[in-house]
Amino acid sequence: MNGTTLPEIAEVLGHKTLAMVERYSHLAEQQTAEVVARMNERFLAWLAASPRGSEVEVRIMREVLR
């Protein structure tokens, strides 16, 4: 998808629903892994910044999310 969002693709192709776009879009395994890694990093950054996010919790979550 090269950084293009599904709603953008739907607009360009004239699809009325995201379901139609999703029918034809398939993420490569590597791309899926990269998306998950970015989500994990954002979650860990949020956890570290939260008042309840101790360094120990962040380290544990890093190990769990690997």
C-alpha cells in the first residue's frame, strides 16, 4: 500500500465502503510486522509517559510484545 490509507484508496477507486477496498488489499507479511512494531512502540511510549507506567512495566511489556 506504500503508505496509502484504505480510505484514500476507496476514494480514488470510487468504492463506497472500506469492505470493498479490503477485499482487494492484502498486506505483505513484512508490512504487517512493521505495522505491529509501530503500534507496539506507540503503546510502550504511552505506557512510559503515563503516571502508572513504571520502568519495570515498560520492560515487561517490551519482552511480551517481542
